[in-house]
Amino acid sequence: MPEPLATTADTADARKARGAFFTPDAITRYMSDWAIRDSHDTVLEPSAGDAAFLVQAVRRLREHGLQTPRVDGVEIHSHSARVASHRVAEAGGDPHVTVSDFFLVEPEARYSVVIGNPPYIRYQDFSGESRTRSRAAALKAGVSLTALASSWAAFTIHSALFLNPGGRMGLVLPAELLSVNYAAAVRQFLFDRFRSVELVLFTEQVFPEAEADVVLLLADGFDEGPTDHATIYQAHDAEALTTLGVPLTWKPTDPAAKWTGLLVDPNAVEPLRTLRAAGHFTSLDSWGDTTLGMVTGNNHYFALSPARVKALGLTRKDLIRLSPPGSAHLRGLELSSDAMTRLGQKDKATWLFRPSGDLSPAAQAYIEAGHLAGVDEAYKCRVRKPWYRVPLLPPADLLLTCMNADTPRLTTNSARAHHLNSVHGVYLNADVGELGRELLPLASLNSVTLLNAEMVGRSYGGGILKLEPREADAWAMPSPDHIRSCADQLRCIKAKVASLLQHGKLAQAVELVDRVLLIDAGLVTQEELVQVRAAHVAMTARRTARGRSGR
């Protein structure tokens, strides 16, 4: 038996900083059983931690008849490496754990199995030499990762290079694999290089302390690809891995594109495919350009309520009309001048301090107060001249909510208010501008568009659905021609829909729009619509349930 191991402090904060979240036994057992198939398998755990996977690998190899199986690991944290070696030896194995940054280990294709839970460090905290080494490691496989990539992306690519031809890789990865733009190269790599790609998705969080959803990647047959499909399993939680149901076979049209479509019943996606093919639906980018809003550097200073403007004595030339920070007020069809007045009466910040020309005495006094308060030292203020003049964007035709508890909303900007970066602006093409301002926010409230929002957007903490401009570009919308063909009927329901939205009755509003755009137009059957709505409800419930479990 090995000697008792002396303890050394390794705090939760230290583990989190290096992206170490130790894996539940149910997952390590499941993945080891999947990956290790006979006594000749050679095993590497590239981020060994406390050897959760290596211990299970020893168990599995002993079940295949090896008395003291050798297993290899790499671990950057020396104390964890000692713990890992001790635990492997206790389990009856022969541990070989290298203390190193995994990206400094030159890949050798000598393992039949690579299993583990790569460190998850967001790009904001993954910088300097560590990032440089990781991107260089990925380039050895011909994969170029963007500067926004989190640590796991390069880790996945580098891990695969340790496999023999035909080898298997089982990794616990963030669900970002499915949805973020920077993972496109990883998604393409998996389909190009492996014969088989399987994924296990969870409806509940299995790493609450990481505040991130995960998927299990089970990739088989390295250098025997490409494959054209993935096999998808769904599990409630880690304990449910022993009772997985019938898998779903999913074939993406573009492996590099987002894989969120695999969460949807293919029958529910089919109506959108046929609607696009027939020209009845298109993408938002065919209507116009979606852009980020203005960045002030200090909204509290620059965004002012009418009462605050009055107290400061500012003049009209010191101000421009502003859609208040946030998006709670953009849940209807239109942001009108009357709506702006009502928001101002509720003490919302409907003015942006942005003096032009000669400064009024009140503006000069407010600028001096901002200087004394250090507002001019904020980064965005410090890099512009003068610091108090926020760079303007033209008022957008439509405002698009980017952080949503229910679904993204388009709102006609009749007030011609400027917008901050808490929402996006949509600038419509000239040939569809009038039509889009009048009817696109209304027409976008259909079940096909709502479902597609869940597919192109990404789930954030608290169950929020976030839509970046690039993702909004791909968001499915009724085409201009289809809206023109239904324009009179849409106008007839517009007031009713606006009233329903005002009272928070989104589902009833969507039913009215569905009737006009889809059912009465003969484009979708009632049975197909039921499937689309069910898929939307399921995806929304999945997102919000994970948000609740992560709190």
C-alpha cells in the first residue's frame, strides 16, 4: 500500500482560477466504460486533477484482466499530481503523472484512449503565455483558434493529437461547444478527424459550482473521419447515464455552424427548412444590418432622466433622445414619442448628455463635476477627445433586445431615439425600410422565428438567452415578399397584438400572428405548428431550468 499523503492547501478559489472542477463518479465511470474496451488500451488523462478518470481507468483495465495497469496523466498543479499518483496506486494501478502545463507536452500518438475534464477558463482570464501556448498547440493540428477562445477549445484539439489512429477521446466539455462562434473550428475538427461523434446532453447542471452547462463528448476513430453526423443522447443528470434512452442521429449541413439544432426534434425544424427553401422565410441580415449600441463609459453619468436634466439646468442642445439603458421597456411593437414621454415621467433616463457646439454654462458645470468625480478616467472616456462627447450612431429603424428571459423582441423606433449597448440597432435596407418599420416587429412574433431564436442564440447565466449581432444576422424572419402578401391581415391584428403584449400575454399574441402568417397562408399545417411550439417550449424550459439550478 502507498504511504499516506501529506496534505497541502489547495483552495476552491485556486482550483477555480486554473479551471479545475472535479468530476462526479457517475460521469468518470460512464466515460471510462465507454472508452476502455480491452486490456491493450493505453490511457492518458491530460488534466489529471485528483485522478478521478485515472482511478476509473485502473478499475476498468483490471476488469479486463490487467493486474497493475499503467495509466498516464498530466497535471499542472504539483500537489494535485501527488494526490493523483497516490489515488491511482491505492486503486491498484501504476501511475505516471507528469507535472506540466499540458500545452508544453509535445504530442505523441501513442494512446488508444484520452479521457478527462479539461480546465474551463474563460477568455477574459485566459491570457498571456498560457493563451499563446494553447493557440500554438492547436495550430499543430491545423486548427486556428480566435483570441476569444476559452481554454477548453485548444485543450480538446491538443488532446486528440496524443491518440493512435483509431483512438477514442472522451471529454467533459462546456456546452459552449454547441453554440459559441469561437468553437466553430473545434466542431469542424471533430467531424473531420473522427469516424464517430457522440454527445450526451444534460437537462440539469452537473457542475453547479462552475456555473456552466456541460456535454460529454465521445469521439471514436481518430484519423478515420470524416463523419457526416453526430449521435445525441439526453440525460436528466449524471446519475441518469445508466438509463439513457434511444439516441437521436443529427446531420448538420455545416459542421462548423452552431450545433444547437441538435437539441430540437428534426420534425420541428423541417417547417423552417421548407419555408426558407420556398422564399417565405429569410434571415434578419437580408432585411438590414444589426449593430451594437453606443458605449458611454459611464451610463450613470451620461444617461439622464428628465428630472435630472431639469435639476442640472441643461439645455436641449446639450442632450439627445435616448432609449433608456436596459430593454424592459422594449417588450411591445413600438417605441413612440408618447412612450418616451411616459418613460421620462417614470424617471427613466430618456436623455443622453452629449453637448454640441458651444457649451452652455450648465453643460460646463456638469463636465467639471464629471472631471472631479473621475468620470473622464474611465477607459472609454479616456480614449476619446473630448471625453464627454459620446460617439454617436444614427437612430436605428428597429431596436433588438439582446438579453432575454423569454424571447428576443424587435421594436419599431418611431421616436428616433439613440440606443446604448444594452440593445442592438437594426438599420433596414432602403427597399424594405417602410415595410420593416411597420410590420416586421409584428411578423417576427411567430412560432418558427421564436424557435429559431433559441437555436441561433446562446444561453447565459440565470437562463438568459443572449443574441449577438452576428447571431441575429442568422435569425429566421418572414421574408419581405411574404409579409407584403399578408400585410392587410397583419394590420388587422396589430392593435390586438400590441394590447396582448402590453398585458404580458406573449403566447396569445404569437397565436394570432401564427394564424395569419403560417396557417391561413397555407404554409404550415396545424400538426406541424404543434411540433414547432412544443420544441420552442422544450428549449425555453431547458434554458430556464438550467438557469434556476445554477443559482
